[in-house]
Amino acid sequence: MYAAFHTVGLPKRTLAEVVGAVKRAGYAGIELNAETLPWADAHITPDTSPQERAGVLKAIRAADLKVAAVGAHIPMLHPDAQRRRDAIDFVKGCSQLAVEMETRYIHILSGPLATSTSEDTGWRWFADAVAEVVEHASSLDVDVGIEAIAGHLFHRADDYAQLVADLPGVPFKVNFDPSQIAVQGANPLEIVNRFGDRIAHVHMKDGAGHFPDFSFPPLGNGGIDFEALVAALREIGYDGALSVEYEAQVYGFELSEQQILDESRAFLARLDV
């Protein structure tokens, strides 16, 4: 396993600036944020110009960082069919972006379900979208992981099992964020134990409280037993990224950018990563 940093953790910096900071802080990898959030613009998207993409790749190569993933999160369950099609096209574009950034992995989410949409309908939309984007990404030799998110249609361990049953032969992966499982009152180890062979990427983010009254504090300030978690990942032979996804600023934690980088890296080092 190796230490990586998700660029969403430094939303005020340009991607080139984040690349340099991540390298100096001692990380081996970087995860590129293509998601637009209320508190953070995307660092790179399918609309990023070829010139800017080339500049980003040059900076990453110069820093000798491994691109662990492209975070291709976009809500995929909008009631409007064109919006759903746009989301699928965005994910497909992120697959091509991944190739250009010299990685072979992206991850997605379902998004929340509108009150006007039934669970059965939303599930069918999402399953169909997963099948389509995985087929497209596979043609580029890119894997697609799905992240279970508290408050979204796809949010729990059983959803992975259901999608495996519904999409036989579709080789989607698990994008494992233990914090999203923990704040729902479940044990994140369940994901490792049940779906370890599908885990392609791991987010390092702590969780506290119970959805919807929850937070994602800095690593070590929540309730997740990361020693047990990392030990379980080692036991199944996981050798990919442990990618710090820092979002604690949204929940009132005020660390400087350097503290975010350094304290998170030190936390991983204590886990021998």
C-alpha cells in the first residue's frame, strides 16, 4: 500500500500547486478531483483544455507521483433524462481523462434520490448507468469503482451485493470509503470481509456521529479503528492507495493546509504506510 492525497483537500490551490505540496509532504500518490462540491471546485474535468491537461501531467511526472484515481463523482439520478445522460457522458469523459493522466481507475457514486423518483426506478437507472460506463471504461482499460455514500441511493454494503446480482459479468470495483459506512452505524470491516476482491481504492477519512447528525473529522478524531482496518486490507493482499480525503473543514475543523498535509501523512506513517 502507498500513501496518496485527494486534491479535494486543498480546494483553494491550483492543481499544479497541490501536486508540489503533496510531493513535498512525502506522499507517493495523488488523487485528482473532478467533482464540483459546494465548498470545492473540480481541479480537472473532461472540459479541461488539452494544454492544461498536458501541464498537469508534466507537473505530476516531474514530482514522480503516481495518479491513484480520478474522482468522477456526479449525481446520476436526476429525474430529467437529459441530465442523467449528461452525467453518464461526464463519467465517460473522466475515463478518457484517466488514461491521459496515466491512471487506470475512476470512481463514481449514485447521488441522492429525488422525492419524485421511486427506489426501484432509481436503482434501475443507476444499474443501467453502471453497466454503460463500465463497458466504455473497459474499452480504455480503465476500471470503475462505486462509492457507497450516506444519504444516497447506493449507500451500504448490501447495495454492492445487490448490484453484483443485478449485473452479472459487469466488473465494477469497490471504492472503499470507511467513513461513509461508519457514520451509518455499520462496521467498515464488513466491506473488506465481503468485497475485498473488488476493492480497488481506499479513502482515508474518519467519521463521527450517525447520519444525518455526523461529521468527517481529521484522521484519528473520529470513531474508526484504522489499525484494524489497515491490517484487514493487508490480510486480503490489498496493495493500492490509501488516499487521504480531507473534508473536515466543512465540519468546523480549522487546520492550515500544511497541517492537513503533514498531520495526515504522519497518521499514515504510524500505520506503516
